[in-house]
Amino acid sequence: MELRNRIKELRARDNLTQEELAKKVDVTRQTIISIEKSEYTPSTLLSLKITKVFKVPFEEAFYIKK
């Protein structure tokens, strides 16, 4: 199983750049890139910060691919 996400879609919906999102959640742009590509699994705290920015439940931003 693998944790996947819809961060890129949510960013597009809210017209946010990777840099803007990174600043809002206090990480680098490279971290956002890695999360979007599912190359990096964010911590619980970072995941919750991201969902708070987009005002969505965790399950709407992140999901498990079987």
C-alpha cells in the first residue's frame, strides 16, 4: 500500500503555487514537489497543516493506493 495525495489538484483549485503552499506550511518548495510526486510521505503534522490550508478533511487530500 502507498500513501497518495491530491495536493496538486487542491493547489490548482486554490490558485496556489508550490512556493506559496510551502511558505504556508513552513517547508521548502522541494518538499512540496516530493509530496506531490509521492516520493516523500509527509509527517502527520505536516499532512494536517496542508489539509488546514485547503480546508478539507484528511481523506480528501490523502488516500491509500492498494
